Amino acid sequence: MTLKTAPHVHIETFGCQMNESDSELVRSMLKQEGFAFTEDRERADVVLVNTCAIRENAHKKIYAHLSELRAIKKQRSLVVGVLGCMAQNLKTELAEKEPLIDVLAGPDSYRQLPLLLANALDAQEQGLRKKAFALDLSEYETYESIMPDRNDGVNAWITVMRGCDNFCSFCVVPYTRGRERSRDPESILLEARDAAVRGFKQITLLGQNVNSYRHVEWDFAKLISAVADTDGIERVRFTSPHPKDFPPALIDTIAAHPKLCKHIHLPLQAGSDRILELMGRNYTGAEYLALVDRIRAIIPDVVLTTDIICGFCSETDAEFRDTCRIVEQAQLDSAYTFKYSERKHTIAARKYADDVPDQVKGQRVLKLVEIQRAITAARNRRYIGKDVEILVEGDATRSPTQSMGKTDGNITVVWEKGTGDFWPGTLITKQIFDASAATLYGE
Ligand code: SAH
Ligand code: SF4
Ligand code: F3S
């Protein structure tokens, strides 16, 4: 690089925890090559946007963000890099539509970023414009030798596998993140120890399909229990497992290890067997319910959460009612509910018509949210009068006079400050005196 001072990079991250974790890797790789980072976009020489493609809304948010960058770039020199799943999914089509983009890099190409950005900065200094793309997916890349430059907080993300081979028919992830591959467990344990030494109290293991983690003689159950043995780490979480292969040994492992959180995010997606089959999920509604029962039999106080898609191709009212019925029977602790959004390249986009009207999708989402809200509120009321253990995170978002933290089951607890101030990362016990569908209130 010919620039006199270190170029300043600002990174904005959209999408899931996997992208948060990737942004930490990108920061680490760029810092090693002499780039500096700034929280202040106005001071940045380079703005990176780590993008998501999961639903059309995600794309819309990013287009809005890019138009803000366009306004800045009209006034001064700025290198813009678009990373992540939307870059990978739309490829050069995105760069052609958005002339402001200098660099596009997909999730498996981040090792090339330092060079691509240095070249883009050099070209800009010389008054040239040259776009650069790094969009190859890899069967091997796991970035396992790179120690992430983590965001502060109590939680450290550790990506244990990349990609996904499930090809659920609605989902773009296999196309944006490529084939499934698991990381060497030794490198994961090294990262866990490093996180503990740096003061992180919780580790969340990430993968699109974590229970298919496999590395020589290691499976996911063995991995999480080894991570949970890390000195200094109080809690270990993971996301997301797939209901189609949830081995009994994994349930037993979670039950047995005190540091493994009793929270499982178990995406249901739909309740009708025909829709589940069209989605390529490989389980029926009854099998999902049986798994929920099996988990609860072994971990009675488990918190179960889910994801549901409303209005998938050809879903009828009766089939939607199947989803409502399964949700009512399962009595899960909470659910994220989405309108189906057709994604480029997916099996559903190629084979099925996106024929449920948007308004109907919206009504179905509202109906499910209402059903689940009542269930969640009732489930949360179980905690009233009980003591819960809380990992303190910091100030509550709603009120500066309150602090917040999470239960082992990942439920938010808030309490008035002044009843003892606790550092983020401390484990405390509080009695719950009230509960809503979103929050528990501690004494
Ligand atoms: N790998 C994770 C899912 C990641 S995406 C898993 O299998 O659990 C998170 C959620 O987004 C999915 O569970 C699904 O409910 C939702 N989703 C994915 N593709 C979608 C689409 N095309 N339209 C609407 N919601 C979608
Ligand atoms: Fe997408 Fe299915 Fe893979 Fe999850 S398991 S990332 S929903 S293809
Ligand atoms: Fe979005 Fe990619 Fe995550 S599409 S949800 S950022 S894996």
C-alpha cells in the first residue's frame, strides 16, 4: 500500500450470528495486514458491508444502506466492499447495479480481502476505478488458523462448521455458503481457551446444521462437552441443530453437563407433512413433536425455541392450521415467524410457484405470532416466584435504571439497578416477581 497512514476500515454487519463471527475474522485478517478499524463511518477510508440474503427484506435493508454510502462517496473518496451472503448470491449482478461497489467478496474468500482492498485504495489514489471480485466457494476453507478479533461482551462466537448440505428447498444458504465442512476440534478448543483467557464467560458454537458436525472420531456431542470443560467458561450454547438428526447422545450430553445451556433452538418451519416434504425437511409434524417429548423427558426444564415459515409455495389454509396445531401442541418457549420469501437459485424458486398472496402470508404470520405470544407468556409465568441464575450482560435497552442478563434458557431478565451492581459476565441469582412474553422481571 502506498498510503502514508494505516487505512481506516468501518464494518457493518447484517444477518445472522455467522456473519457476526465472520466480521470478527475479517477484522483480524485486515488488522494483521496493517489496516486500522473505526466505529465512525465518517472517518473511514473503506466501508465494508457484511450482507445477508435469507429473505428479500434483508436485501432491501442492504440496498438502503448502500444508498447512504453512495451519498458519502459523492463527496469524498471511499472504497466500498460488499461481503457475505448477498454478495455471493447476486454476484456481479449486484456490482453492475451498484456502481459504488469496489470489492465483492463471498464468505469463503475473505483471505483475499487485504490484497483486494489495498489494490482498490491504490487505484483510487491514482484516480482509477477497478472493480474486484472474490466469489469462489470452497470445500475446505474454515479459517481455522485465524484467531478472530472479537467484539467486547460476555459472549464469544465460535464457528465450528461452515456451509450446509441440507438444501431445504426454500433456503439460499447452501448457495451462499457452499458445501458443509467441519473444523478441526483442536482449533476450536484453542479458540475456546483463548476466549476464556480474554474474559469471555459464554461461548456460542455456530453452524447452519451443527448436529452434523463431524471430524474424524469427533461428533457434535463430544465437541460441546469438550468446549464446556474449558476453565473460566460458565455457559456454552449452540445454534442451530436440525430436527431430522438429533441423536439421543446429544440430548444426554446437554442434560449431563452443568455448563451446557438447557436451551435448544429447533426450527420447525411448518406443521403440515406435505409442506415439510416440499421443503425437504425430512421429518413429519408427529416426528417433531416426538423429538420435543424426548428432549423434555430427559431435560425437563429445557427452553425450546423455533423458526416457522408461513405461506410457503402452495400452503393451504388447512395446512397452515396444521402448523398452528403443532405449535399449540408443542408449547415451545418462543418462535421466530417469517413470511416465505422466494430466493434466487433455490429448489423452490426453480420448481414451485410462490403462489400464496403476500397478504395471506402476512395474516398467517400475525395469527401464529398471536398464538405463540400467549404460549410464551404462560411459559414465562412459570418462573414467577422462582430463583433463576442470570449471566449479567449490562444495561437494559429500555431503561437506564435497569440492568439485564439472560437465564440459562436464554430468556431476558431485567431488574432495577441499586439492588447491587454487577459486572457484565457475573453469574447472579434473582427471584422472578413478574413475567411478560418477552421478559422476566427480577427482584
Ligand atoms: N440453518 C438454520 C437456518 C438459518 S436461516 C437452520 O436450519 O436452523 C434462519 C431461518 O430463516 C430459518 O430457520 C427459516 O425459518 C428462515 N428462512 C430461511 N429461508 C427463508 C425464506 N426463503 N423465506 C422465509 N424464511 C426463511
Ligand atoms: Fe438452510 Fe436448511 Fe441448511 Fe438451515 S438446514 S441453512 S434452513 S438449507
Ligand atoms: Fe443471512 Fe447468510 Fe446468515 S443468508 S442468515 S447471513 S448464513
